[in-house]
Amino acid sequence: MKKAIILSAGQGSRLGHLTDDRPKCLIEFNGRTLLDRQLDALAANGVEEAVVVTGFRDDQIEAALDRRGSIGPRVRTIYNPFYKVADNLGSLFVAREEIAGDVLVWNGDTLVSEELMAQVVGNAGRKGICVTIDRKDGYDEDDMKVVVDEAGRLHAIGKRLDLAEVNAESIGLLAFREEGAQTFRHAIERAIRSSEGTTIWYLRVIHQIAQEAPVWTLDIQGHEWGEVDFPEDVDSAQALTERWDRGRKACAA
């Protein structure tokens, strides 16, 4: 796995004043931005190239990447001019030429540990499309819920699934290998042309693919990750990254 696409076009308005004048991906956690931490997790696992889809205050993201210099993977940006009116399917549509070969697609508001990323990158035996999932005792209305069978095949994904059937959640990190990228790219191109194309999440497209062909999952239960979507998530992410950083310092000592 040599390339990742990071979706960082949105403002993150549900975070309130924290994103009044900066994109969500530039919120700092223990001295490093969310985007920096994503790029560092990729670099630690041999991912050589990252394509960041920008939108809100793209100038700030460009400046932040300039300050990074040559640290980590090679980074390019693609500007999504439709970020105000289209959901994240629009971001993948403008970056659709990058969806080729073996590639990761990663939500720009999700933090994962380097160990978790190692599981995703190292899961080379699972070809096609693979959705990274986690398990917990219960799921709320904002979770991206998943129905998966014992073999690891995904049967449904979405926020409005029947809770009686839900047994996992997507963490916002997908891997595409071999023909999986082409299947996804073609499905994006069809979906964006539909009457609801600008209003749907890209995971709706994954759900549709799963009704016709195998879509697989990688269960990372036990590994640490966090989504930064609401103000209360910021404190949780701060505690999470502090714990990760302490662990790295202890290992280096």
C-alpha cells in the first residue's frame, strides 16, 4: 500500500468556534495537528504518498503542509470547489483519478494509532474493497453502522440501519486493492450523476456495491482510534494522543 487519499475538505461546523476560521484537520492535539498525526501514521507504515482533498480554508492547509517540508510521505493536494454544497462523495469525485491500484481512503477527522494503521496496510491478503471496522456494546445514531457476517463480508453500512442487526461500525478508513479501486471509482461516477449525488456520503456507494459484489471488512477491535466530530470528541482525542505520545517516549527511552 503506497498511497492514501485523505478527505479534509469540510469545515467541521459541528465543532463550533473551534472551526470558525480553520479546518478541522488543523486542530492541534498535544502539539501536533490532526493532519500531521495522520501523515505521521502513514509514514510510520511505509505509505509513500498522500493526496489531501481540501476545501474550507485550503490556504491554511497548504501553509501547514509547507511547514512540514519533506517530513513523512510526499503530499499533494486537490481542491474541492464544491465542498459547501456536496457531501464527501463530491471530494472523492474530484479526486477520482487518484483511486487506482492499491490505495487507502481516510476520513480527515479520524485519528488512528500507528499499530492500527499497520494492521490495515499489512492486510494484503484481502483483495478488492475492505472497510475497517470496530465493535462495541451499543451504537448511537451518529455511528456509521455496519452489518457483517462471520466470514467478514459486509452486507450493509449506513447510519440508519436496524440496530437489531448492527454488529460493528466503520471507523472511516478503507483499503482498495487490485480491482477494488476501479469498481469504486466507476460507482462514484455513476452515483454523482444521480438526483441525490451531491447529498450522499461515499459510504452509501460502498453499501450499494455490497449488494452486488463482495465487500470485505477488517476488524481492528482492541486497537485505538478516535473521531473528531463534536466538541466532546476533542477532549477524548487529546487524552488519546497524549497516551500514544507517552508510550512512544517510553519505548524510545
